[in-house]
Amino acid sequence: MSEDRLRHAAALIQRIETSEPVLRAFTAYDPVRIRAEALGAPQGPLSGLSVGVKDIIDTADYATGHGSPIYDGWHPRSDASCVTLLRAAGAVCVGKTVTTEFAFFRAGATVNPYDHARTPGGSSSGSATAVAAGMIDIGLASQTAASLTRPASYCGIVGFKPSYGRYASAGIKSLAPSFDTLGTMTRDVATAALADGVLKGPVAAPTPLVAQAPKRIGLCRTPHWAEAGPATQAALEQAAGLFGAQVEVAEIDLSAFADAADLHITIMSYEAVQALAWEYTHRRDMLSPQISALLEAGRGISYATYRTALARAQDLRARMAELTPPGTVLLAPAAPDVAPLLSEGTGSPLFSRLWTLLRLPTITLPGLVSATGLPVGVQLLGPFGEDEALLAHAAWAETVLPARPVPPAVSLG
Amino acid sequence: MSEDRLRHAAALIQRIETSEPVLRAFTAYDPVRIRAEALGAPQGPLSGLSVGVKDIIDTADYATGHGSPIYDGWHPRSDASCVTLLRAAGAVCVGKTVTTEFAFFRAGATVNPYDHARTPGGSSSGSATAVAAGMIDIGLASQTAASLTRPASYCGIVGFKPSYGRYASAGIKSLAPSFDTLGTMTRDVATAALADGVLKGPVAAPTPLVAQAPKRIGLCRTPHWAEAGPATQAALEQAAGLFGAQVEVAEIDLSAFADAADLHITIMSYEAVQALAWEYTHRRDMLSPQISALLEAGRGISYATYRTALARAQDLRARMAELTPPGTVLLAPAAPDVAPLLSEGTGSPLFSRLWTLLRLPTITLPGLVSATGLPVGVQLLGPFGEDEALLAHAAWAETVLPARPVPPAVSLG
């Protein structure tokens, strides 16, 4: 068995070393550790699978930098709960993947595996690219605005953000605790379900996965449809057409949710100033202009305004619950368009703010492409807490959509 | 001004050095640091006030041990947000106060200032004793079950646990994120309101405090009345009598909430195993029997059971909201009885589980004593999010209750 494991580790390291110089998905990975961990890993439901850990998530062995020079070379004493659970289930932790600064907007060095001049999206940039390029099987990712859904869309992979609170947050750097949600990136729904069986509880218990068509699909063009680019509009219509051949698809009017994106910005800005109080107070000169602007905006929000936004968010959650009886799946854009050029940043979170505010489980599915061949995801959402059902519906949807486009092999020439 | 500040710091150090050898409220305090911090503190709303920081809360200068040998000598890179905010508002951080292990049950060395053979209560043991004995003005404390309300009751001080989520949790060791709530211990309501003005937002904004009688008081003997000892039963009736002379007091029937305490245990146990996954997996031999038993129990709970408990908790919150229109205050026992003997542990959390489950703001008020002269608190609770109103009602109640009993001076003889 040891030889098998070493062979497997060698192949894993080979894939990383081939792609990493170009794709730059990792802040740290260490072949010596990978081999040692592969040899010593317990047998479990994730045996044979490799994991990349977004670098806002604590690891005691690999430095944890939060995408900020303030935490250069920082070693927490313990691993985050999610890392502990994945390792205990047999997965091998390959290293830390690039995050934007504190999971906000300042980009790291990672590029999009489909077009190296484009962003992989943020903030879970490294996990998205590493999964898309086959360097890891499971990328730990997180979302406070659109940090999981958008890079999954840009990189043509499956991005699963469960219901808020489903996976343990212990040991993850917080940006806005009302929204911060841990999730996974994988190349297929089955692997997302496998990881879910480990991450949802302290004791691994398989999440059953039988592909099942939903009773109905609610098509959500959202209040921001006019801001969706041609690739996104085409992908949503195409997905609706493919699904509609098998189940009822009916448009859902979300005009009552038109203020959701602004509410999300208010709550996130306020909480970010609280969460990053130490960094703002004592290391302000080491913050980027992007996060400084967020924190300055947050400082201008009164507690009363914040509280009102929280109460309104709670109302909207109750309203959405009425619109989504069990058996319902919502279909919505995952990002405004294909991945922008690197010079344009990591893309707009607009199409996820509503859903993050509502705390619904969401899964982004690949398969569709733009006129120029770049990946464009669509997201499926389910009622709060109905994560198993959403995964089952996603497994069905995966069979209806075209196969995931495979990114070009990295060439160093 | 520097001389005033040094004199003030010297008096503070003197008070600590007199009491600490007997009361053992601190895991760490450093006269050199205290003087330096007093000299350099910015002018702000908390100028002149001293703070003790419960040792599950990160500080970069003082070691942060979480009450566990696993974290002996551990220095985080940054201060928790709450520490940053208090210091930026002019308060001087005096040191770290004793917590039980991971804010659960294994007691530290702290004793009750009214009777050194008795517990101060847990888990916020050191903050409670240090505030009661006049060693600090503000004790940072937290509650996941009864860790703030109960020691406040046992130590005859004001314990304010705001609505869940009101104070930032960044940099605080988590035990069960559905419940973990930061709060304060003080000797009067005015100081709690002063700290609230700093802790509730990233930008200090005074919490107005005008003593105001509530419209009505709901008397909650709770489903556990038969388990309340004579001191607690007498204190509640006495408080109801005093308040009833001025406002309407009517009993509230809580029989619909009879399962709340069990729901609380289910959710807390499940989440504790998630939150302490690394410690359980990699340092099990360094955990106490108390926390090991919690984690083993949590491991026996299925995700489905946990989810059902969460949904039921949500229902109970909605139900309680109907029972508590604005202007209502609830009056309830703060602990089963006076502080138990040290050999009996840190006391039962029974009388707080319901309220922690509901996430309501609560303030424990001192003034009443047992037949043997030991302090017994009562707690006032308000509707979720109505923290300012609760503080105003508490300021009124403080004038109605007898004055806080002053603990005996420490004698080393």
C-alpha cells in the first residue's frame, strides 16, 4: 500500500509542478510534506483525494497569510476544523491556495487556466484554478459576497456553497460573520457530496447522492438582468431550455428583492470594520486601497442603519422561504459574464449578493461556454437547509448540461 | 497628565497586587505593561477605565491560553476586535482573566470574593471576581450556555450579554457558534452602557442611557422553578415585589418552551465537536474529562437531529418574539442558587440555556442576598435587538433593587 501511496503522491506532485509555474494557484506547497502525509493518511471516505486550502484557513504546518503582508509567515497553533476533518477522512492536504487580501478584492498572482490573461475570479482564486487544472480534487473555498460562485463560474468547475453555517467556521479568518460561508470546489457534483459527508459533521456520515430532477425550476433573471453580459444571458437561457425539456421551468419575479444587493453591502461593510479592527487600527499602512475603501465606507454606517439592514434581511429570508417550497430549485446567473482580463480585477460580485444575503445553499455548474469558448457557469439554489436535495438535483442537472470543458494543458514553451 | 496617569496606574496595580494572591482572577498581568499602556492610551470614552480580558480572547502581548494546556504560552499575531476597540477608546488592558477550559466546565484557580471556599462561577470566572473585587472596571466575558450570567449572579455584579451578534466575535475561541456571545461584567449599568457604546460598532457612538421603567414585566419562573434553590426563589419573588410596586408584573407561562434546555444541549454538543475538531483529533490526551464527555456526547448526535434542533430553536425564537412586544422586560432567575462550594464545580447552567438558545439580550443585576449574605442575581431580558431599551430598563431596576453588597477586603493574614 505504501508504494501505491507514494506513486499516487508522485503523480500529484508532478501535476502541480507542471502547472504551478504558469497558473500560480498556491501560496505554499511542499513535496516532502505531501509525500509524508500521503504515507500517513488514515483510511477514510476521502482516501486518495487531494485538497487545497484557501489561505484564509488556518493550518499549523503551512504558513497562513490571509492574502496580506500583515500575516506573512504566520503559523497558527492548530488547523482549522475543516482541515482537520478532511485530513481525518483520508484526504491529503497539498498546500495553501491563493486568496485575495482577506478574501476581498486585491488579487493574488493566480491566472485563469482557460486564458492566462484572465482572472480566475476572487477571492477563492487559487482553489478554483487548481481544481480546474486538475492539481487538486477538492478546493476549500469561502464566500462572503461572491467569492466561491464567481471563480467557479470563471474556471468551469463545480462550486458548492452550502446553507450558511453548515460547515464549521472555526479557524477561518472572518470578513463579515453574517455571511462568511465555507464551501468546496470540485470537478463534479459527486466529489462535492463526498466532501459534504465529511464537512457537515464532526463524524463523517455519507451524504446520499441519487440524481433526481426537481419538481420545478424557478428561473431567476434577477433584478440585475440588464447588467448581465451576453455570455451569461445566453448561458442562462440555454440552461433553462435544456432543463425545461424535462421539468417545468417558470420565471420567478424577484422585484421584491431589489434592495438585497445594497443591504448586503451595508451589512458586509459594517461587519468588515469590526472583523478587521486590529488590522485597521494597528497596520493600516499595510492594507490595500481596495480594503481600505471598504473599511472607510463601513465606518460611515451607523449601528441603527446596520440593525435595520439585518432586520430587513431576515424579512427577505422569510419571504424567499415562501417562494421556494421543498422540491424547488432556483436557476440563476453565477457571474456577470466570462472572466475579465487580469487588469480589470477579479470580477463583480453583483449576481451573488442577493443569494449570500439570503444564506441559501447554491451550487454552480459548469458545461456552458461563451462564443469564444470560455466557461460560463449557472447556479442552482435550494431552500435553506435543504442541501442534500440541492446536491441530488445538481447531480441530475449535471447530466443534462454539456460536459465540463477541459482547460488547455499548460505549456512552458 | 502623565503623572495623573501613572498615579492612576499605580493605584490599579496596588489593588490587583493586594487581592490577586488570594482571589487568583488573572492568568497574566504585567505592571510594566500596565504603566506603559496607561501612559500611551488615547483619549476616548473609556479613558481611565481598566479592562480584564477573558483568556479565550486573543491578545498579541499577553499569552492566550483558552484555559487549556494545549495553548500554554500561545501568542496570536493580533488582538481580538473587542480588545482593539476597548483600547482604542482609551481603556487600559490589565491582563488576561481566568476562564474554564475552552469556556466549558473545568475550573481554573479563581475563588469567589464573597467566600473564598466558593466558586466564582464559570466560565468567565476571573472577569467576575476581578470586577467584584474592584481590580478592574470592565471584565470581558462570554456565554455559550450560562458563562456570563451565572458568575455575575454568584459574584454580585452586573453581567450584560447583548443580543447574539451585537459585539464582534473576531479573535475569540469558539465553542458553539450558534450561541457564543461576547458581553461585559461591570459594577453598574452605566459602565455596561459605556462599554456598549464602544463594542457595538467599529466607531464608538455613545449608547444613550436614561433610566426608564418598562411598560410591563413578565415574571418567568421558567419550567425549571422546582430546581431553583431557596435563595434564588426568594430573590426572584423579592425583585418581583419591588418592581411590582411601580409597574405591572404578570407571570409568563413558558411551558411551551420546556424542551429549550435540551435543544440547547444538542446544538452546543454538536457544534463543540466541530469547533474543537483539531484539539479532539490531535491533543485528546490533554483534554479534561469534562470536555471529553461533551465531545463524546456530541459525536453521538446525527446531523439530522442537529438540524431539527436548529429549526425548532428558530420556531421558539419567533414564538418568544410574539410574547415580548417592545416595552416588555422579562424577569428570570440568573442561577439555581448562591455560588456552590469549589469542590462542587462552577454551578449549573440550567437557568440560562433557554435564554441563550433564544439569543435574547440579558442583564444580570446584583443587590439581593441569600439568608447567609451571599449575592444572588436576577436577570432581566428584552426582545432581540432591543439592547438600548433593556439597558435603560436595567438602569431603572438598579435604582429599585438594594445596593450591590461589597465583598470583604482581602486579608492575607
